[in-house]
Amino acid sequence: MGKTLVEKIWDAHVVKRAEGFPDILYIDTHLIHEVTSPQAFDGLRKRGLPVFRPNQTVATADHNVPTLDQHLPIKEELSRYQVDMLSKNTKEFGIELYGLGHQYQGIVHVIGPELGITLPGKTMVCGDSHTSTHGAFGAIAFGIGTSQVEQVFAAQCILQSKPKMMKIEVNGELQKGVGAKDIILYVISKITAAGGTGYFVEFAGSAIRSLSMEGRMTVCNMSIEMGARGGLIAPDETTFEYIKGREFAPKGDKWDEALAYWKTLYSDDDAEFDAVLTYDAADIQPMITYGTNPGMGIGVSQTIPATADQPESEKPSYQKALDYMGFADGESILNKPVDYVFIGSCTNSRIEDLREVAAFVAGKQKAEGVEVWIVPGSKQVEAQAIKEGIDKIFETAGFQLREPGCSACLGMNEDKIPAGKYCVSTSNRNFEGRQGPNARTMLVSPLTAAAAAITGKVVDVREFI
Amino acid sequence: MKKFEKLSSSVVPLPIENIDTDQIIPARFLKSTTRDGFGNNLFRDWRFDSDNQPKADFVMNDPKYKGQILVAGKNFGCGSSREHAAWALEDYGFTVVISSFFADIFKGNALNNGVLPITVPDEFLEKIFAVVFEDPNTEIAVDLEAQIVTIVATGDTFEFEINPYKKSCMINGYDDIDFILSHKAEIEKFEQTRPYSFYR
């Protein structure tokens, strides 16, 4: 019997497998940031251990950094201390840091791919659940807790049981105005926020294949929002084209060796999956969430599902979510007023996202009363946007182009949405309080966010293009 | 990690589904660089209002409900991988969380911090909620060695699953690093046999 793509990569990284134990899995690349690493460094100190393979670890500051005036000392004391601690720890343990002010600084899941650190066939981990993003390159990549960060520091391995395999195929052509973000919000709305738990998901099918690397990253990024440990896509010419020439990508003979190996990375025809789901791309509308988990999504032209239609045990949680959002059963989500628009996060802050938004808003103005924050995923994205004149388009439109970081996706820094306000957001989570205490989040694609910024309400972007 | 064998305790019932780790510990409280003190902010925005006053209608503010066991609706711990969620539960005093379904990363984080996640069938979970709401003093007994959870008042039991390795870690208070480090020689040998020179 053939192997799935996940099995091929997984099996190539098993140091030891024993009955009754999780596998000892070798980790090629470890990404770290300021929030989930300090306690792991402390653990090493307590045990008197060094970082075992410091050159396989890369650090950046992203979760808790300001997005204005990054050249100045961080104002908030606890945040400054946490970011300083990362500098101190990485220096002490010999780890490369792309900290504030560095030309490579940015959201950890944006910089890995753009620097050519993320490569097909690798195992990658990070103390962040959206590590699944890197799966877009045909890597096994997943989020871990801080205890596991310490394990990887100590031995470049983690203990992990082999996951079940799921294949999600999306076939056919997407409608105009519908993109990668809509695909993944649609899939999650179908299988629920828990439907992928215990699985590693391989995304396949012609609609997935036709996506750019940025689009594929958006899809894999949100695998965790259906509970899946990770998501990945078999590498192909689009992947190789993206990687070639990047800073840390293999060069010369090593490129040829790499390419030959990468071309073997696909699920065999006779590989068996524990679950297979198939969707038709043509059924997907621009999507939007109306509730407090990413599974609560609908096409923009649909109405909010009724509490009465939910399974009995889920009714109280469902009603709680609608109450939080200030929405009612059966309401249309179109024309709902919008207070804030956030375009950013590891889901949608890449140069392609900014280009798409800029192309839509060029020559237009934001609606009165709407606050629009554009937070690029990295210093490189920011520099590219300025080079292309995208910054001018945003300025004319009345949007604020800020400096790189996770920002209002999780509201750890000052970028919080005020209580009760509605934020149309390109990020990945609409949990209660995620963007600030009592903030109300609606997750959408960059294009739908751009349309909301211009009109000041939820609209069907298909009517504008 | 502290050892865990048996426990009998009253419980805190939280019959809400999809409780994500942002609810368990909101991001703005993740600025600490140590593992201590997160219990104060456990379920912060459900426990306290914007003036930091306890919300009377939240179960953890109801003196009727207390104990070392939290019982919650399905898909507990979804979302962010923050281990701070497990630290907050442990710091507040919870040793066991019972649900009909746990998110993967949370489950691993809990086990790595001496907090036992027990998955029970939907009907068993409903029964616990019914019994506890009837009598808040009712106790749930957990026997890790036997892998049995018992609703003491009714005698209902369920044999739960746990990875045998993680079970022995919990019972003996070992952590994964001790185990991995004991394989250091094999890891170094594995590195020598890695066939691809282009991965750094």
C-alpha cells in the first residue's frame, strides 16, 4: 500500500518508534517568538542544558510588539520586558534573532516562507497554533506548547503520536471575488471548529492547485481552526518557483538535490486516508463569520442560521454566541455596519493580500467613521508595499499602514478593538474578546475587508468587481 | 511535575461548548515570562466585568461550586496553543478537566503540566451536569491507575482512555524531557543518517 504525503515525511523523521509510546520525531526547524519561549529558556537554565541545535532555530518578535513607532523603546513595561527577554535569551543560547528593527522581522509564519526557511519535506514546529501555515509548502508543520518548545531546545525532537489522515479536495473554478480565505472559511463552516481534531489534513483538488503560494498559506494557516493538527499541500512547480532564490533556500547542487527529493513528495495513488471530503469550488461565496468560533461562517448573501435548527446540546452555546455578537436568528448579514477593518495577521498580511486590497481601493476613500488598519506581515512585505506605491494608495484612501506584527489579530499589544464595536477582520479567530474585551469580530477575505472599508458595511464584493 | 494517582472532589460545571484558550486565559495576560500566577486571570472576562468586579452569574463566582475538577462542554481548549491555559487551570487549583472532547494541543499541554484531561461520552457528560446541578456537593472520583471516572452519588462509571506512556508520566511525575534526553545518543545517530544535505 502506498503512503500519504504526511506519512512519507513523518516516517523520514522518526528517531524511534515503540509500542505504547508516542514517536520521537526529529524537528528540522524550530521557530520561536517572545510570548511562548521565555518559560522554555528558563526550563533549560534550571536543568543546566544548552540549546542542542541552535542553528536550526530562528527567532522573531511579533505577538507583543507595537505597530507604531517601532524604532522607539516599547512604552508598555511588561511588553518591553518580554521582548527584551527574547533578545537576552537568544543571545545567551546562540539563536539567530530577527527582532524589532531587523530587516527580516515580522510575523513568524510570514518570515519563514519569505526567507526560504520553510521548505518541502521539512518538519517544523513553533509555539503557535498557526504553524500549520508552513504546510502550504508540503512540510509537516504544527503548533506546540511551551513544554514542547523546551523539548525541542533540549533535543531537537518532540514526542508525538502519528495523526490520522484526512484529505480535503476542492475541485473546479472559484467564482470571481472568491479566494483562498473563502475556501477555508467555507470548509470550516462545513466540518465545524472541531471536525478536524486528531487529523492532519492534506488539501488537494484543482481549486487548491490553482492557488498561489500565498493563497495556499492562507488555507493551511486555518487548518487549526477546524481542530486539525496541521494542513499541507503537495509541492509542485508553483512551490518550487516561489522558493527558488530566496535567502536561505538551497542553491546550486543543493537546489538540484532538493528538487529531486521534493518531486517525490505527494500522496501515492493507493495511499489510504482515514477520511476524505470533497467540495465544489463553484458553491463557495465570499464568506463571513457571524459567531464566536471560525466554524460559524456563512456566504455573505445567506442569513444567520436559527438557534432552533441547532442540535439540542449546542443551543445554549449558539445563543450565547449570537448574543455576544448582537445578531439575531435569521437576520441577513449584508449591510451590517462596520466600525473597524483589520487587514493583517499570519492568515492575510502578505504582499499579495496587500496588492489585492490596493487594487480594489485605488482611487477610493474609506467610508466615514470606519477605522482601517493595515498591518503588513513583515518588514520585507512593508518594504515591498512602499516600493510598489501601495502605501500611497492606502494613505489616499484614509487607511493606516502600520508596522509588522500580530497586532489586532489577538490584541496583545495596544491594537485592540473597543468593546461592542464590529470589526471586519482578515485574521483567523473570532473568539469572544479575541480582538479586545467584548470586541465583535467578523472574519473575511482581504477583498471583502477592502469592500467593507470603502462602504462602511458588510457587502457582497462580487457586486463591486 | 507533581504526581497524580487518585482524586475525589466536588466539581465546577461549565456546560459551554468550544471553550477556546482565549477564554481560559486572554492574550493580554500572556506578558509574564514565568509560569506562575496565571490562575488569577483564569476565565478572566467571564469571571470579571470591565471594572474588575466578579460577575455574579458566572459559575466560578458561585460559592456553591468548587473543587479540583472542571467539567466542560465539548471541544474544550480549542484555538491558540498557549500553554498558559494549562498553567492557569493548574494554578487556580484544577487537577482534572472532564469533557466529551478536547482539542489536541490543549490536551498535550494539560498532560505536560499534571492536569488530567478525561474524555467521556456525551451522555456521561450530560449525567455529570445533571447530578451536579441537582447537588453541587456531589463528588466525582478519578482513579488514574484503573482509568475509571465515577459519579459517586449514582455509582455510574466510565473507563477512560489515556496513552500508556503519558499515564506513567502522570503517575510518576516524569516529564517528556527526561524521556527524550535518555535517547540523546539515538538522536545524534539519526542526524548522521539524514539523507538530505540541504536542510539546515
